[in-house]
Amino acid sequence: MAKLSDRIRGMIARQVRERGIVVWYDPDQAYAGLVRNLELPDTVILQYVDSFFRLRRELEPHLEFVGPDGRPMDGCGVPPNVVVYVPLARESTSFALVEAETAGIVVEPGAESLERNSRLRVQAETFFLEVAPEKAAHLARQVEEGLLTLEDLDRISEEVNSIASGALKLIFGAASPIESIILFASGPSRDADIMAKRALGELRNLIISELGLDFGETSIPDEARQKLRRIILLAEFASAVPVVDRPQALAAMELPQNPVQQDALRHLCETWRNRVDLRDGYVQAARDVEDALGLGRLSLDPAHLANLETFPGIETPLLRSAQSALLQGRISEALGLAETRGRSFWSREAPEVFFKWAALSLACQVLSKAAGIREQIKSRDFTAAEMVRAYALFSEPWMMVDRLHRHWESRLLNLDPETLEEDDFEKVTVMVRRVYADLVDEMNRSFVHHFHEAGFVVQGVLAQQRIFSERVAPLLSGKQKTAYLLVDALRHEMADELLDGMDKDFETSLEPAIGALPSTTPVGMSALLPGAEHGLQVTLAKGRLSVLVEGRAVGDRRNRLAWLDEQVSGKVEALRLADVLRIGAKRKKELKAADLIVVTSQEIDFLGEEGEGHLETRRWMDDILEQLRRSIRILARLGVERFILAADHGHLFTDRFDPGMFMDSPGGNVTELHPRVWIGKGGTDAEGSLRVPAGALGYPGDLEFAFPRGLACYRVKGGVGGYFHGGISLQELVIPVASLRPRATTTTGSSAVKVSLSIGKSVITNRFFSMVATLGVHGFLAPDEVRVRAVVLSGDREVGFCAMAAQGYEEGTREIVLRPDAPNALTFMLAEDKGVETVIVRILDCQTQLVLACMSDIPVKLGM
């Protein structure tokens, strides 16, 4: 068989015949050995050694036929045949050989023509694609990594027929040697052929040649496979641990000594793990070998394991190490490890592993962000206006700590307490919650002070009472069909996350506004009405608090909608958020005819205040952004031209309330008492409270208001949960004003998009289960990506959701980005399993709400 060096020699000879002079640059010195023995007929070989002056003197006699312009002179006769070899990059020679280059031709790495491109990887891949295509890509990669030289490739080319013409070729077809080994290790599908052709010995020789490992004498394929799995996986594992630190159990482990074989071993294991069709075989092999090894009993330094993915048990000591680093304040170290391991094979394969790393990553980010904000607060004396801008408008806004904390608490819901390293993880949980609570307390004590000093006005920031007159009314005057979404308790950071990913279909903008005090629903929702720009009235009527706009009581939803209907010239239609998702044909007609569509949502506030616990409320907060996105897209298809989304107030939400943060209210004649606001007359000035008359807030009358400073709460009947609002804090008072305008886009049509679903196991036996979704597109207008959501149904009831994806997963909205021909592993979580015997999994297009894929009647048998 021909060698690669023969091909290179022939390539240079052809260039000499065609151009006479060849200037050959070789910065990697890949061909230095070849050039030392290079002989071409009637050709002079010159080499750069240490001086271009010397090289030019040697070259000068051969350039007599070249004119000053670098071109052959007339009547010069036949030009000489010369090869000038320079083991440097062309750009580093200061154009020392420009005359020879102009008169002849240049051969160098990266040249456009294959005949002049001397990059060894390119030449090796081209050569082996002809003589052994199954090995070409693997060998090219090893060349690129500097593992194979030209001499190595010549030797391999002499041995390349080992699988190309033997029994293994008949059994494994066009598979490369490495792939053939993987196919055998994965399972018994080819055992019968191996036995029939008596190819086990040939396979053994191949493994020795490629990996430097030997499964020993045996005539039984399954026995050979078990030994092969063990030596492959243990070799990869042991090779990461220095000899001096290697446990006794691995001391006698046979390892490849040849760097090329070591690389082949790593490549084999990585390929085996990441092949979707062979992954199950790897998982079973890894778990079996780990159990036999007793990995959990070995004393291993986590530093040696950080880049390994061999066994699932590796994750436990690494988790402990990361948790320890975090608790000791080495946050960057812990975050780096968490993010790296969160993308590892076992995080993709075992959801419980991914969720632990994801939670730990979020814990690090909360702590890091909190430290940065605290440093900013200490470094300067912010005004109230500056604090609002820092919270909502900085390039790294303070509100991100609230989002990270919300995601952290949500991730905790996915963790099984029995699988945690409870001591350290509980310490991490306590630490994150304490640091977050301390930051919010510190941040808002400062804000209360400066907001009070500023007269409860933030210069340069939109006031809540002006949202309708300045953001909604002009759209209606311009005859633009508008949807006004009033979302109770939607925090500014949540609206910011809502807009993420919608810019493909909508032009979006988000600005902060300052809510009216007290930050309760009757006041906040009234401030969003027409006429509120002229001032609100918060008074006592029949012993109860009443909120009025232009003298009209608008304290509840019914009266607010009636007021809106009267004040807007045009047809107004109102509906709740949940109703948008199930609009019937008649209702669609009514909405298409409306000038203003008002959508209200009270779910966050209701569940926060009335729900049975944090679990229910946290889950709803995960769902609300996705439901809002769906509703906006539905209304856009009904002709809505502009969307304005706003909130009555934000909220504070902690896991539990420190008893030391409770305080007595002023007492006196109490009109209303909430954890974050006292409204009444008389009483005492409670320590730690800010007490102001109604006039200070712009309200007529003699009522008084008191607000706790920082994160404190008043003691109220029934106790205080972790969710509250009503007071003065950036989280409660900085509300979002989002604007969306549908883009004029060309619809691709459902025929251009198709999603296929595959599931590894035919029965769901765990509350976490995985499927692979693959996007296929066709047609001229086919999209380069599609945003989807995935749901799990039992009948018409939604019982599960996609909790993670290998790529393109959005934490807050649970939307997933699929790209053509890029299989995406989706992990689902069954949130409800009572009475669930079978489920349906649907993949829906977020823009069109069309079902792109569906897998029905999947049996559910938990605990099998």
C-alpha cells in the first residue's frame, strides 16, 4: 500500500514540473524528516537553516532568468527546478523570498488549492479517505492534536488493511476500528456473526493494535465483552489519576503506553457515551463496572476527577468538593465546577445529577451577585432615583439577584431530599437564603431612607398613575388595536425574563415605573386606570379602606373594568388570563372587533397569599411567564397591534421569615393591617417603621400609613408566610411597563417544520423520564430554529413539564429552542402521578401553538 509521504513527494514533484521553483513553508516542521531525504530528478533541494542571507546566496544562481519584476526574462531558456524548504511560517520571513515566490509557486499550510496546501491534517484526511475512509476522520483529529507524525501515518497506512479486508469488515461493514469496538462493547447484536466467522481473535488483535489493551483468551463473545468493558472504563478512569495517588485497587491496572492509543481510548469512551443509539449500553456498562469496583469506597482527590465522565459515582465527591468550596467562600471555584459538571454526560443522563449541579450553580450566582450589589451600596451613597436605575436599568441590574434567587428556590423543588448529601447541601441552602435575606434587608433600608427624603417621588422614572395616559391612551388615539395586560404581583425581573426570546416575533421594550403606595392590589390596580394621572383618593368609607379615581370607587376588579369601559372611546373587551388560552369561536369574533382588550391575572397574588404553601406558589410562578407568552401570541393572531403589560405591584418571597424580623404595628385605630403596611390613625411610632400622613403620599384626608424598614414585617393575625407586599422596597415598588409590537414576518407554514420524538424506554418508571426531540425542516422558507414548549398530559390534565434540555432551555418560561437536525435530549418531570396510568407528550410551536409532535399512550408504572 502507498504511503502518505509518497503522496506528498509526488505533490511536490508535480509542482516542480509545472512551475520550476517551489517555495515550501512548513511552520510545524511536519515534513522535516521527509525533506532530509528528499530526492527529485534534476531538482535542487535547498533548506533554510539559520540565515536567509545564506539561503538567498544559494538560491541566487537559480534566479538568473528572473527579471526585476520577479517574472521570467525573455530568452532565458528553461528555468531551473528548485525546491526551497523553509521550516517557518511565511508571514514571519519578512518577504525574504518574494522573488522566488513570484517566479514559482508557494506550498504552505492553508493554501486554497489542495495541491499546495501542506497542512498535515488536510493531506492525511484526503489520503485516508481514499485508502481507509472509516479511519480518516479519527486520524485527522489525532494529527490536529499533535499525536501523529508523518512517520506514524506512513506506518498506519501499511497496517490499514487489518480491518478493511478481514472478517471484521464483513461483520461491522464500513465502521471504523474504534466504532467497531464500540459496537461490540455496547451489546450482543453481532455476537452470532462473530461466532460464525470465528472473528473474536481478529477483534482481540484489533483492540490490542488500536488501544494497547487486551481482554485475554476467550472464545465466548459475552465474556470478552464484559472484560473489554471493564478494561476500557477502568483504563480511562485510572489514566486521570497520577500513579502516586492511584488507589491500590487500580495499582495493577493495564494502561496504554502509546500516546496515540491513549488518545484513541479517550476518544472511544467519549464517542460511546455521546452516541444516542449506543448510550444505553454505555450506561449499563459504567454502572456494572462501578459496582464491581466499589468506587464509593475509594479515597480519591476530586481534583483528579473534574474532567472525567467515566462513572456516575464521580459526581458525588465532586459535589461535596464544590459545596465545600462554596461554604468556604471560594465561589468562583464552586461555580466553575458546577457549570462544567452541569454539562457533563451524567448530568444529561441522570436528571437528579443535573438538578443538583444546576441548584449549586444558582446558589453560587446568588452569592456572587449579592456580594457585588453589597459592594456597590457600600462604595457610594445612592439617591432613590439612582437605586431604581441600578435595580432595573444597569447593564448588570440588581434585580438579577431576585431572579437568580427565584430560580434557585424553583430548582430546589426538583431535588429528592433522599439523594442529597444532606449536611453540606442543607448548609448551602441556609447560607443562600440568609445572604439573600440580608441583602434585601440592607438594600431596602437604604431605599426607604432615600425614597422618604425624595418625597416619595423618583425623578426621571415613570409614575404608575401615568401608565395609562402616557403609554396606552396614545395607542388608542392612533387607532391601534391594543391589549392591556394587568398582571397582579408581576415583578420587574419576571417581566424582563418574559420578553427574553420574544424578540424574533415582537419588537419589545421594557421600562421601570414606580408604584403607588401602599403597594397593595386595590391601590396598584387603580393607579393603572384612566384618570389616575389626576390623582388617587385613598379614604375611609363605612369603616373600610376605599380607593377612588375621580371620585369613583374602583377598589375591586368589577368596578375597575366598568370604569375602563366608560372612559375608553371604543369597544372594550375584558377577560382573565386563563380564558385567553381557551378562547372559543364566538369569543374570538368579539375580541377581533374590540379596540382595547384588557387581560387580568391575579394568580400570583392569590396563590402567594391564599395558597397552601411555597411549593404550589413557586410552581405557578414557573408557569405564569409561559402562559403570558402564549396569551400574547394568541392575541397577536387575533389582530392585536400593540401590547402594554404592567403590574399593580411586585412582591417579596422568601422561604421562611426570621422571627427576629417581626415587629409590633403602631396600634391605634386600625383601618387595615398587612405584614408590610399599617393604615389607620393614632397609636405609637413603632421602632423600625416609617410613619407618614396621607398627604405625604399625595392622598387627601387624615389617614396615616406606616411601613417597616428593610425586610421586617408587622405581626398580623394568622401569621406571616414568606410571600408579601404592600410596603416600600425595590422588589415591591419597581414595577414593569412592557411594550410589544408584532413583527411583520413571513409565516413558514406547518409543512416546513416537523419534530420527531423518540423515547429510550417504553414504560415510564420514574418521575423523571427522557425523550429525544429532533427538528426537521424543508422548503425555501424553512426556519433556522423553532421555539417550542413540551407538555405531559393525562387526558386533558397537564401532569408534567420539561424540566431540562441538553440545549436551548429557558429556565423561567420552560421554552426550548430546537435547531434543524440537532437531536435535543429533553427530560420531563411528572408533577402529578395520582391516577395517571398513561400519558401523552406533545411538542407545540410557541408561535403558532400547533402540535409539532405527539407521542400517546405511554404507560406509567412508577416504582418498577
